[in-house]
Amino acid sequence: MSDLVTFTIDGKQVQANPRESLWKVAKELGTTIPYLCFKDSEGYRPDGNCRSCMIEIEGERALAPSCCRYPSNGMIVHTQSQRAKSARYIVMELLKTDLNEDTLAGSEFEALANSMQVKTSRFPKKEFTSSDASHPAISVQLDACIDCNLCVRACREVQVNDVIGMSYRGGNVKISFDFDDPMGDSTCVACGECVQACPTNALSSTATTNQPVDNSIRSICPYCGVGCQVKLNVTDNKIISVDGANGPANEERLCVKGRFGFDYITSDQRLTEPLIRKKGAEKGINIDPSNPYTHFRKASWEEALDIAANGFSACKQEYGGDALAGFGSAKCSNEEAYIFQKLIRTGFNTNNVDHCTRLCHASSVAALMETIGSGAVTAPFTAAKDSDLIIVIGANPTENHPVAATFFKQAAKKGTELIVMDPRAQALKHHATHMLQFSPGSDVALLNAIMHVIIEEKIYNHAYIQKYTSGFAAFAEHLKQFSPVSMQTICGIDAETIKIVARKYANANAAIIFWGMGISQHVHGTDNARCLISLALMCGHIGKEGAGLHPLRGQNNVQGASDAALIPMFFPDYKKTTDDGERAFFESLWGTKLKAKPGLTVVETMDAIHNNTVKSMYIMGENPAMSDP
């Protein structure tokens, strides 16, 4: 509390953090100050260029923008003085002069102008700027642009895509894309951050209408493993747009799929009612998805559920529980995953339950479980903010985890060392201090060489190893044979680069490792993950801010689905099915006998289907033809 400052705002003496803007202090006190170029969200710095948030400070000749002015002891602030309100009004009137009212409809600017009762302008208008309809997802209508540069900050500082800038000078200034290209011809990745930030609809979704939003519903993006929280804007029970919500994984950011990829919900090919295969209809890849009724007929839920339940029951009675299997989904909630595996184990009486993590990060989980005792990540994406070194290996986050990549790019922009290791070149290398493009399949050789340097130069964390690890001496002896000189011909990275990277990682105050399918979907996947974990342990980069291990998951609830036991060898919370005590606990909890024998994995289930030993399946939220080929 000692670093708080005491000052007066609108006649009230308050204490506040000197690093908190006057706009935010006023907001906490319940006072509304207009704003346009400022966005009250993580990652956005105030710019103070629109001048719509001006306030009066006693003793100062000029008014001050509240979004980027900070309190000091003894300051006397007036947010609602006639001088401040008049200045804000004239700013809004001037800005509104040149804007197209039709484009402004439904925008934050229109709402603010109405609340300030700014109706018409006394000033002459200038010619409207032509629109740009070259982009498939984003409409550019500069006749509503106020040059607040929020979109520039959204693109360059939040998403770090560096596409949007400002061109020309004076009255001709305007936002531009790359070298003043049409947006559709630019390097824009369509994340839509600029759309969400724009207060005037100068940048808007091509799918957006001016209909008022009936309801906004919080949900989770259904695509990658980041798990971004979204706000679904609904009108007439239809999603008309999607905004990023302030979730811990995304801080309101989205990528092109999360923001614009919701049209499948209203696709004509989406199934909205139960279908039952017609008698005699041949099975196979012979169905037009737009017309399934050539092979299926519509049914009520009661009829469909009866047929499914009776079919499973008959199969179990004739062939036993192990003739049945279930595939769950990493896109379902924890509750759905739990009840699904419980149905398979208690209803079907088999442990033949699995999901796509078998072909995803099962190898990483195995390595994490045996080394640190937990299959979960030890730090979130946002920990990159507190790191001074980030390793990304076997992953292409700008393509596969775009929102996570924004945190890596932001950290690199602020000076964090970013080391990318992958056989393939990728966009993230443009932000990296080192790009180690090693030979395919040589992950273990490269990582062992890095650890060899750390041990030979004795730059490992002695205290951490002594307190938290075991087996270090034997491991150090094992690594003696993996010198950078002998490994450089195998991995394709020269010995000096290996040494530099090893020293930087070992000497970092806080380093974090992110890895993807290039590490886990590999014949040596578990060994690859073991190396990364051992590297972090020997340097003490687990268990503190900005450090840790993070396997980049493929879907948004891989961790929860595994925790809830959508896996064949564990009950919930990774309790082994073969453990008599744990099994007895779940038998008591669920009120039925359970099998000790671990069930079949995804791959084993596929083999069992071809061998005709698995005869019936329940598949929930999974597409084996796509995910498990």
C-alpha cells in the first residue's frame, strides 16, 4: 500500500496505483469517460490520439487524455467540468463530420455519439473514400475511419502480424495493408482482431448485419487446443458474429477459424435429427453428404435410442462386453467425458474406451507421468510473458495454435529469446533469435547434445537437482557420448550453435518449452518428450513464473478428457484399472463390478474391428475417418 498515491478526482479524495490511468481510476469509481482510440483489454496500450477522453487537471494549461495520464500525489482532477465536456463534445462533432452514417450504424462510435447527444455536425464534409471488398471475411470501409490506429495496435502489438499501418500525411492519412495493397491481396491472416477493436465499423465482418444482438453467449472455440473463450452474438436464435471473450488462454484474441468459422452450424449438411439406415442400404463411401436420405430415414429420438440401446445390449449378451468399444472426444466437456467412460465401463462392462489423444500426446503424457508425476502442462501459454527464453520445438503454432503464437511473438518483440527447433521452416522463425532446422528424426541426438554441453560446462542448477530430482549421476554419465561435435553430423546443426543454445537455456532466469506433434507423433515420441523434460529439470526451469513444460494439445479439452478417463488403462484421475484398491473404490462409487484388464487403444480397436473381435461401437463427438485413419 505504500506506493499508492493520494489525489482528488471530482471532489473525492482517493488512493490509487500510480501506474493506473486516470481513466481506469474514474471507471472504478463509477464515472464514465468517453473513449474511442483506447481499448480496455489486455495487450492494448493507450495512445491518446482521438482526444475524446479529455479531462481537466488543476494547475495545467491544457486538458489531458485520461487514458494515458497517470495520478500523482496532490493532483486535483475534474472529469466532468464544463471545459472537459465541451472539448469532448467538439471532438466527437468533428470526427462525426466526415463519417458515413450508414457504415457507422450499430457501432461503438454511434452509441457514444448518441449518449453525448451529438446529432449533426456544423462542419463541411469531405468526399467519402471508396470501400475495399477484396477480403473474403473483412469489409474495409474507410468512410467511417477516424484514424484512431486501434487496428494498427491490434495487428502489430496484440496479434503481432504486422500487416496494418498508416500511410500518407495530413488530411490524406489512412490505414493501409502492407504496401497499401487491397486487404484481400495483403499478408492478412484474417484473425479479425482489427474488426473487434474498430469502434466505427470501418473494419467489419462481411457476414455482419446491422441487426441488434438479442443475446451474447459465452462458449469455447471448438477448433484447436488453445481453448479460446468466445462470445457468440445471437439474433433470432442464429449466430451473427463471434467476438473473443476474456478467457485465461486467449485474453479476447481469436484466429480466423474461431472468429469466422461458424457457418457450419447452419450448413445444409449438418444433421439435426436422428437418422436410421434403411434396410438393405449398402454400407460404404457411397453417400452424398448433402442428401443422406438415399441410405437413411428420419426417426424420432425415442426410436433411435431404443434401437441403439437394444443393439448394444444384444451384442454384449451374445459376445461379451469386450466385443463393444467407445470413442469419446477431446472436444467434449469434462462432464461429458466422465459420463461417457462411465457408460462404457459400467454399461458395456469393458475398458475399451479411448479418444484421439492416443494419436496426439499420449507419448508426452507417458513421459510426463514417469518423470514429474503429472500428465498436465506445468505452465499456460501466457507464461511466455514472464519468460526470458522460449523454446518451440516440433510445432508450428502460427498455423496450428495461432492465438498461443501471439503470446510467443509478443514476448519476442519485447526482447525474450525465442528458439525455434523444427526440420521445417515456418513463419515463427521471423521472430526467433535462433532457428535450428535439424534433420528429421534426430530430435534425441540434438537434445542430448544440448544437455551434454550443460553438464560438461557445469551450468546446470545444482540446488534444484539436489532437492527435486534423482538419478542425475547416471544420466550425466549416459550423456557423455552425445557431444555436439559427434552429434552435428546426425542432427545437421553445427556444434557451435548447439553450444550457444545450451548456454542460453541453462543461464536463463526463466525458460519455457512448448512442443507439438513433431515431438509426440514419432516412433521415438516418448524419448523425445523425456529429453525435453530432463532438459528442464537439470536447469531448474519447472515450478516458477515464466518457466515450465507445455505440450501444445491438438484439441481444446485433451487434458480434461484424459483426466476424466477417456483412456483404456486408467479410471478417473489416472488410477490404474489393474490396481485392486482403486478398482474397488470405483466399484463402490458406481455400484457395479469393473474389469481389471486394460482396454483397447484407438489403434488396437481399429485392428480388432478388422479382426471382427470388436463388433459394436459408440462414437461420441469423434470422426474416426478423419482423426484415426
